[in-house]
Amino acid sequence: MFDISKFPDKVKIEVTREDLIAFAETLRGDSDAQTEKKDRKFIKIDEAADLLNLSKATVYQLTSKKQIPFYKLNNRLYFKAEELLEWMEAGKQEVEPDTDEEVEDLIEDLRNRRNNFK
């Protein structure tokens, strides 16, 4: 570690425009440029399995059946996290909301059951 108090009050440095933009994006948090970099980033099967909360064996099965988006290069599997998340969201099942009357009936039924156990 170094003692920052030993630095002079003013320090002159040269920074490239690219480094300055990267630094600004880091300060801003998730920016479009960072998102683009994440979208282009490939992950391996271990990370894909973790992301999907599946076993590696299940991910291998899904790729062999071509049921999941993946890339293959030199007999190695690669994935894009964004594509995997979109794939999962595409499988979302819509749920019909309960009517107020159904909810009230359910609450009443639960109250009756609770009262029967007293």
C-alpha cells in the first residue's frame, strides 16, 4: 500500500479519451456502452449453468437438442448471457389474476379451517 498523503497537492497526468470515457461510464454505473460490452461477452458452460440455475448436464442436453441459444467453436460451447435470459423470459407463462370474489372466498375458507383447529 502507499501513503497518499505524500502525494503533491496537484498532479498532472495524461489520459486518453477512451480511458476518460471508460472512467466516466464506470462512475455512471450501467451505461449503454457497458451493456453493449456485456452483450458481446461470451460465457462458458459453467457460467451459463449458474445463470440459468441448471446443472451442466441439463445445459448440455438442451444444446444437443438445440433448445437453447449457443455457439460452438473448436468443439467448445459458448453462450451470451443476454440471449440466455431472453430465452428464459420467452418461456414465461401468463397467469390469470384471481377475481376479488375468488380471493375473498379463499380467505374465508382459510379462516374457517383455522377456526376448526382451535
